[in-house]
Amino acid sequence: MQPIKVSTAQFENKSGDKHYNLSLIEKLAAKAAAEGSQVIAFHECSITGYTFARKLSGEQLLAISEIIPEGESINRLIKISRKYNIVILAGLFEKDESDQLFKAYVCVGKEGLIAKYRKLHPFINPNILPGNEYCVFELFGWKCGILICYDNNIIENVRATKLLGADIIFMPHVTMCTPSSRPGAGFVDPVLWENRHQDPTSLRLEFDGMKGRDWLMKWLPARAYDNAIYAIFSNPIGMDDDQLKNGCSMIIDPFGDILVECRNFEDDFVTTTLYPTKLSEAGGSRYIKARRPELYKDIIGKAHLPEQKVAWLK
């Protein structure tokens, strides 16, 4: 397994405007490829926009959803990948032949669709069904997985994806800056975004505090550290419908250390090289080998009715 150069991006998407969003994906992918990146990852529903979907009917969702891989957006991604010789990961709403709806994230290369994953824990709209399987695939000799946003908050999903062989997990999100029961959570005033050039400090304080990055740091590095994986975190910057998002797209190594991170208010990306030696050097590699599943397999596998309440959607 050879080192691999990976980028993760942030950009301000437009709700429902797939043409515009794909134009930004192409712009950033082209620039990353020119700088030598082999792979670039974008955020959850980066092709369609995300938060506006909470207001849509089932019929409206079907209208913006696509069949994968035949859909127009997937074909456009493949053309971009082929043109710039870079693997691209991006998200959109999916419909199947029976008009069932899913939250999907795809990986494409110049030869076509490499992988598709359906979010296991969707909640933005009641018409969207959950996916029911993990996804592990190969890129440049590396085993990779995908978990979308809330999927990563359920720690069993990350461990299961690792145990299936993934050493890189792509973690596309649309997160932070929303209300929660945790102390310090809440929306960030869109006025601060409008004034970001005149007063960047006030916006940065909100983005970096408990409404944003400080919360992310409570758990995201631990997912990488505990499982000895590279975590590729992608998140939008700016307004997503009527909610402000704070970017912070980053790549975390198996030691739980942040290697690179988007720290501006622009449509941008960061790039780093992943080295396979870290996978075995990191402590998580030893912890996985030391597991005693006979002690807890019946506990973890015990029948359970999932419950999910997201207050800000009400």
C-alpha cells in the first residue's frame, strides 16, 4: 500500500441548484488535481443542498432526487473525474426504481461509479428511508468506508466499518451551529456571515466555540484514534438554506491528530498525504487486536428499538 494524497473541501452550496453546486465541485476538484491530489471529498448532499429538504413534500423530494448511477449528476461527476484525473466523493438525494428515497453519497472515478452508500440514520425528512448496509471499497490499494453525518455519532458504525477493513473513512457532514441539549449549542446569527469581511473575529468566535468546532473536537478525533483510521471530514461553509454552517473540513490521522483543516470563510479545500505506516503504529491498532468480543457480543447485539429526536426540526 502506497501513500495517497487526499483533499477535503468546503463550499457554500445553493439549495436545489445542482448545476451551480456541480460547477463549484468541478472548480475545486480541478484545482486539487492540479496540486497533485488523487481524491477529493465534498460534504453531505453537496450536489443538491441539504437543510432545505426538511420543508419538501415527498413529491418535491422525488423531483430533485436521481437514480444512481444513471442520473445526470453522477454522469457529470464522472466527466469531471475523467477530465481532471481525480476521484470525487459527493452527496445527493437518491430515488430507486420504486420511488423510494434515500440520502446517498457516491465515489466516482474516470471509469465510472466506484461506490454508493445510503445514510443509515436519516432525519431531515420523514420521506427518506434509512440505508441498511455498510460500504467498504478500494481506492489506490487502500480500503475505504463511508459514514454520513449522524452515522458517525453512533460509535458502533465506525467500529463496524473498521472491522470490515476500512483504513480511511469518509465522513461527509452538514453539521454544527444548530440547537441541542448540550450546553453552549445553538444557531449562529446569519448577520455575522453577512459581515464576515468587516468583522471576521465575531464570526470566528462563534464558529470555534461550543456551537461549532469545540463540540466537534469532543468526539471526532476519538473516532479516528479509537479505530486507527484516517477520518476525512467534510462540511459546508456559509448558508445552507436558512442555517449557517462553519466548515472546518479536516483530515485526522490514526493518532487523532488534525493534519490539515479549512480555516477560512471561502470555498476551499485542504490536502495531505496519508501514510500506511501510521495505521499499525497508532494505539487503536493494538486496542482492536486486544478486544474480547465474547464478553459483550450478546450485549451489543441485544434487540433494540432505535429512537431519534432532533429538536430543531420540530
